[in-house]
Amino acid sequence: MMTSSMLDRYAEVAGPEAVAGLHQMASRFDGQRVVHVNSTRTGGGVAEILFWMVPLMRELGLDVQWEVIEGDARFYEMTKSLHNGLQGRDIMIPPKWADAYHEANRAAAERLGPMLADADFVFIHDPQPAELRSLITDVRGHWVWRCHIDVSHPSRVAWKFLRPFVELYEASIFSMPQFSQAMTHSQFIIAPSIDPLSEKNIELPQEEIDNVRAQFELDPERPLLVQVSRFDRFKDPLGVIEAYRLVRRYAPVQLVLAGGGATDDPEGAEVLNAVQEEAADDPDLHVLFLPGDAHRTINALQRAADIVIQKSTREGFGLTVTEGMWKSKPVIGGNTGGIRLQVFDYGTGFLVNSPEGAAHRILYLLRRPNRIQKIGEAAREFVREYFLNTRHLREYLTLMLGLSHGITDRIFANGE
């Protein structure tokens, strides 16, 4: 079978065998309807994944829709609190927030109900639209809850609220075995991935990288540290600033904290304000609040970096880690969640548990430029083998094939 132009380009990166395998698997689902539902089209890793997954599934012959649940301010307060609770923070759920959650899901069920009930496969992403399965009962296809966050140690309040909804699904997907909860249905493990041909990851001309460096007044003669993430407490931007200041005692480094917001994250502005206050009056500490479509700018900043940082204290997977590694950068990552799947000490970067640990590893690398290059090269090859979207899509198709044939006892992890 001849591949399309888009998939031809992926064959150049991931290999023609990978793309041929996708065509072979997808031929079994030709014309079947697949619907993805999440809470936002911009901001965060879920939206980025669906941005490439939906068109690639369509190219492979599936009828794919991407729908978004909507709600008012109370709904987003509720879902952000629920997200934090699932990651272990103690929370309370006021009745008005719970009511807003139910109202938003009921409205989505009314709007999307016929489409979802008739779909062959429905993938509901994360807690925000999880109640939909309980509201749409007469369904003919397979419903899967895809959880992108670590729910291994949730607060009792958060899990008590969510569990009755997710137990109704035929299966669930987690990014790591350690992220899951004991449930009555089948669970599958599919790690996230990056799109190597997206604006955020495609190769850039050096002139464009230099222009972005000049735009933000970054000195090309001094080492640059870059963390790209939403302004979220779990990303620990204040801890990154503390590590930077420790490094500054010994090396003339610059730091960029770059990110944006998401429509489903009402805490972002509060965290951004705290970071800006902490960074005030330091010309070498650049806090950049970027629009949701600033993908090439983020790409250029990561490529301009000497070291990429992602010092999260809790993390679902950490696609910004994958992005930095794809650009041949060593990554200093928080010793948590999916970062552990990607960062290996002295191999692709370093795992750290504190600002002091991050500063120690940054100085280790800055004093060994050859080590920066070797670790960066190894990091890129690791991503090529395990974390490109062709592998990710293959595992979705494998899961769909298994559900179609009633297979419920297999777990897929990184293609194995």
C-alpha cells in the first residue's frame, strides 16, 4: 500500500517498517468511528497528543472526531482541584463545585450523546469528562478511560468522587504501571510520545534559533538553562529558580522559564505571578508567558539551551522532557512519575530530588562540555526508539484490536 505524504514524512524519521505496520493494523478498522473527548484544545500534553493523533488516525482510514467538554469557572476550579487531589494533594469538594462538574458532563452528554453512543471506540481523557460513561448508557462500542496523570496515591476525597465513574469503562489506559489503581476492568499501559514533525519538534535553521535568542535578549556566550512547562506548582518553577541561583555562585548562567496557560487550569495565573515576583530585577532570569501557538519559539528555546530542566515534584509523563531529549539536550528532571521512564543518570540526564541536587548536576555538566554532547546524543536516540508518535499510535491500534476480539488480559508497555 502506498503511504500518504504525511506518513511518508514519518517513515523518514521512524523508518518505513513502522509506517507499513500502522497501515496493516489500521486496515482492520477502515471506516470505523473513533471519538476522543478531553477538556481543552490548547495547552498541556493531552491536547498536543490529540493534535497529531486525530489526523494520523484519519489518514489511516478511520472516521475520527475530537470533542471538548466545556464548563463555567466553577467547573474548571473543580477539575483543577480534582486533578491535584488525584496526584496526592488533600482537597475538599464543595457542593457547588461538584454540581458544576455534573452540570458540565450532563450538557456534554446531551450535546454529544448520539455520536458517542454510535461510535465504535470512545476514548475519554482524564477526570474532566469521566462522568460521560455513566450518563450515556445505551452504547454499542468500546469505551476506554485514558488517564494521563499519576493516580497511584490519590487523596481519599478525590478518588471516592471519581472512581464510580471510571469503573464503568471497559478498560483504562495509564502511562506507567505505577500510576494505576486497582479496578474491576482491564488496564493497559501506553506511554505518551512526541510528534517529531510538529512545529515544536521539527528541525529549525540556526538563523531562527539565533533570532529567538536575540528576541529575548539571551547572551549566546553564556550557558543557558531552559524549563518549558505550564506555570503549575507541581512543575516547581520556584525550585528551579533556587537551583539557578545556587549555580550562579559558580557559573554565569542564564535561566528561561517559558510556558503558557490552559483553559482548564485556573491556578496558572497565580503561579505565574509568584514566579514573576521571585524573578524581578534579575536580567538573566527570563519568565516568558507564551501564547498557545508559540511552538516554534519553544522549539528554538529548547535548541538554544545547553541544559533542559523539568524539575517537577509530581508528573504524569513529562513531554517537555521528551522534547528536550529529542533536541539532543541532557535533561535535569525531577525524580518522579514518567520522568523516570526517560531520564537515566549519566545516560540521558540526571534525576534530582531538590534544588541543591539540581544545581549540583547542572554544575557537573557545565564543567564537562563533552559530557553534555554525549548525553544529548544518547537522549535523542532513546526518544527515537521509544517515544515517537508512530509507536504510540501502534499501541492504540493494538489495544483497539484486542478489545475488538475480546482480549482483556494484556498490558502493552513501550511496544512490548
